[in-house]
Amino acid sequence: MGLPTAGFTQPEALNSLWLQAFHLGVYQQQNPEFQFLFCPRGRMFTPMNREVILCNAMDAGANYLFMVDDDMVFRQDLFEQLYRHNVDIVAPLAFTRNPPYLPVLYQGDTIWDPIEKKEAFRFECIRNYPRNKLVEVDAVGFGAVLINLDIVKRMNPPYFMTSSGTGEDIQFCLAAKKAGARVFSDTSTILGHMGSPLIIDEKTSESYNDPEMTEKIYGPYKKYRSLEICHQTIVPNTDAKEILLAK
């Protein structure tokens, strides 16, 4: 589990991270086939944070990298919710920190950049994302993400460090897709993005982006097929049950 941080973690996000660490410890005891290693990295450029975390995971021989930013509020069984999809790259649904609080899942295509004289990715936010589905997309934001590291073995470093104006998370998704990966968003699992003073979630986004109007303008999402999701909340059978359900 990687934690890229600038060193200014807010209490609400820190509470989620503490409970997550406790939950994964209990989960590991009940499921010995799992072993969780924690790798917080901070006080450096975010793409470099992610690069170091990923390289540490590869050096440790890990099968997956589960990465959560330090400005997110989330449910404690987030890992299980993402892991059970058994896909290359999957992220929960998150939204931009600032209005109009758009969802950070993207579709797009490759174009030729006449200035840089190389291929570039032209992308757009998927405003009409299917609710409560496993949605295949071209890229996702990495507020939280689960990456199957088998796909990274087919990629060339650097994985996140880039001079492109595209965000390092989108850049990683594009490189992974070129290596044969498929990228998904679980829109039934919502992250709360720490704003000031708001926590940005789906309800906050919809207050700025009317769902009915969005549907009229954009119609249904059609680029990839959406899959039905049936989540079952996993709660360890311990005295900490009430703590884990508190959020």
C-alpha cells in the first residue's frame, strides 16, 4: 500500500488511513494468503513519489500496488472492493477538488501534436458515467488505485515521471494500455476528496452537474461495456467491528 503525501495530511483523511491500516492488518490475519507492506513517501514531487513507491513494490516482489492519496476519505474495505474485480487497473470514483467537481475518469484518442512533433492524447472527462457499474475507460485519476504489477513488467520506466502536461496518473494509464492493460472505474465505490472545507463526493458533484441535464446533453456512455457490480461489505469478526463501521 503506497501513500504519496506532501506532508500536510488533514485529520479526516488521516483517520481513514489509520482505520485502513488496522483493517488490512485484521484482514491479513484472517486471509494468510495476503501480506500487506506499507510504503509512505512524501516531501517530493508527486510523480516522483509515485515512481519511488512503484519501484519499491516491484523490488519487494509484490503482486499488486494499492495506492491512496493523503487527501481522500474512504471506506475501510476499499482494497477488497477493488481487488475482487480481478482487472489490470481499477480506481474508485473520485471528483476534482474544485468546482464544478467533475468525475476523474476519462475517454479519448491519440492525435498528432504538430508542435511537439509526436503523438499526444486528447482526452475528455466522462460526465455521463454509468452509476454503480464497473466501467472500462481510457484513464482514471489516482486518488486511489489498484494496479496489477504483472502489467508493469511489460512497461518501460520511468512510469510516472514525464515532461508531458498530462497528469502522471493519466500518463501511466496510457502507457499501460499500450502494454496491453485494461483500465476500469468502479463507480459504485466513492472516494471523498478533501476540499476546503468540503469533502467532494458524488452528491457534491451532482449539485453542480445536474444528472438529468447531463444525460440529455451527453446521452449514455457507449465507448466500452459497463459491468454489473454486487459488492458485499467485508467486516472482520473482531471486537473492532463497531470501529470499522463507524465511517
